[in-house]
Amino acid sequence: MEDNWPECLHQFKDNSVVMSALGACIFYLRKIVMDKDLLNQRNFRQFSLHDQQSTMLLDGQTLKNLEILINDHGKTVGTLLTVMDHTVTPFGKRMFRKWICHPLLKVDEIMERQNAVATFLENPDLVENVTKQLYDMPDLERKISRIHTGKVNLETFLLVLEGYKRSQSIMKMLQSFVQRNKIVGILGKLTGKSSEIHTIDPLLQYFDGAIDMERSKTEGLIPRRGCQEEYDKIAAEVEEMENRQKNYLEKQKKLIKSDLVKVVDKKKGIFIEIPAKAFNLNVPKHWKCVDNLKSCRRYITEELTETSEQLSASKLKLQEVMKTLLGFFLRKFDENYETWKTAVCSLATIDCLLSLAKISNQSNMCRPTFQVENQVE
């Protein structure tokens, strides 16, 4: 078991203090029924107050005294977060809260943010276009975590893929702007050659090529022809049975010389149905009447029953394969969990920078400058 531990935990396996603290955390997560969801992600990092510290440490009392998150009355009115937070995505709001609670210490990082904000202030059309794209964006950060644990349905999975397509559109819009204006700094890093833009594209292309997105929204998970051999085989069986049923109906119409005959699928089974206005028709002897209603009569035949049973069996097999396929595609998606996660982080950063630009656009705002030589170590 220890061989499968994340490296961060493995180095502390003989440290009783660390293991006790970890045990307490796991006990709490189990109590609130979040242990499996979070622990399965294997996302462990060593907590350190001082190593490579790049942000200010603000404890709970300091946050309260400065009314960063809540005011003296326990409300959010007038707090720094309420005034400054103009983010429009759920993951952007979570990141902005972290930014507010953990202010940067390094001058060069602060200035990078200032430069990005200045770029947005100088290009209001860009701000408007990106913000519009960000509105109603699904909570990709939370949803990919649920995919990581395998606890999502098809609708959520398709929503995530659609969300990443929108995110790519946003990042490419910014990339074009950055390249055209030769911008560096944060925006250059987020859209540069090493960014997730270039990694996400082939991943989305794979799912586009493997799944019929439009049909899957209404018919369940439908892979594209040639992508899943087992599905194609059973789907062909279903199509063959449906064609046999259709051909059989056409034969029966010719047999009684009427187009009023139709096949209906009811809870009790599949029947040949004749409306009341066609009651005078002479039906074949091999038709067996099972329902004699005022509005219609329903019949069954041995051939129709046999075909219907085969069709139902094939459809059940197809449904089982579709369930298996969803698990397959979720695992395929999760193979690149870190890439998807980093892409969301990049999008959240854009949302946060836009929020700072919106608050900085007010008339009583200014840009502070720093004297690097007097920086406190």
C-alpha cells in the first residue's frame, strides 16, 4: 500500500506527528462524507509557512480586523472582497478570494499584475468581449474534480467539454491580441507557446472525433461510427431489427390494402394498431386482437412479437454498452487531469485580472509605484 502513496506522504510515513495530523484530517473528511472524493485525487502538498514564501500571511484575526471578508457585524457589506470582486465565474471568485487573503510580496509579481490590468484598461472592447464569453461558464474546477472521482453523468460531462471549448475561444482571442501587440508578462505567459492552449486543443479534438455531441445531448452517449467497434456492432443489430419491423409493417399495409395501419410501442409491448374508422377492414387470420377499444384495435402476430423481442434485447445491450462507454471516456478525460486543472487556473487568472481592471477603472483609483531597492526581505 505504501508504494502507492503520493511522494509527499511517503517521505513522512515514519513521522508520527505528521501521520497523526493527516489522520485527523481524514477523520474530519470522512465525517462530512468527502473523504473518497478528495483522497482519490491524491493531491497532497507539504504545507510550509516560510519556504519559497511569495505571499503575505494573514491570520483569521487580521482578516477580521481589516474587514477583508466580513465586517464587524458578521456581514459582507463594505468588505474589501465585496468592493473588489467583479469576477463572473465560480472558479474565478474562489481564486480572487485567495488573492485578497494572500497579497503578493514580490514587487516584480505585483508589477506584472499591474501591467496586465493596465493592458485591459487600455482596451475596453477586449474586456467586454472576454467578460461576455466568461458569463454562464460552468464551474469547470469543481466538475473536473467530480470527473476525477467518476461521479458525473453524461449531461455534466458534455457540459464540461462545451465549457472547455468556450475557454479555448477566450484564450485564443487573448492570444491573438497579445501576439498582435507583442505583450509580455502574465498575459504573455498565459497565452504563450508553453501554455495549455496548445495542449487542450488536441484533447478536445479527440473527444469531438469520438463522440457525436449533438445526438448525445438527446439520445444518450453516441460514439461516432468507427470509434467503438462493440457499439457499432450492436447499433447495426438495432438498425437491422428496426428495418425488419418497418418492412413487416409495409407488408401488412399491402395485405389489408390500407395505409391507416401502424405499429405502436406501448408498455405491454409492440402492436399493430387500426383506428376506429378502419374497423370495417378485413384483417388476416394470423392477427390476434389483444385490445378492442373505441378509438382503435390492437393486434399481435408471431413475427412481430419475435422481431420486437429481438429489438428490445438489442436495445438493452446497446444501453449497457453506452454506460460502459461513459466510464471509458471519463477515464480518458481524467488521464489529463492536471492539464485540465491548469487550464481552469489560467482562465480564473484572466477573470481575476479583469476584476481588478473593472475596479481600477473608477475615477478615484491610481497605480502605486514601488522602490525595489527598499524591498523588505
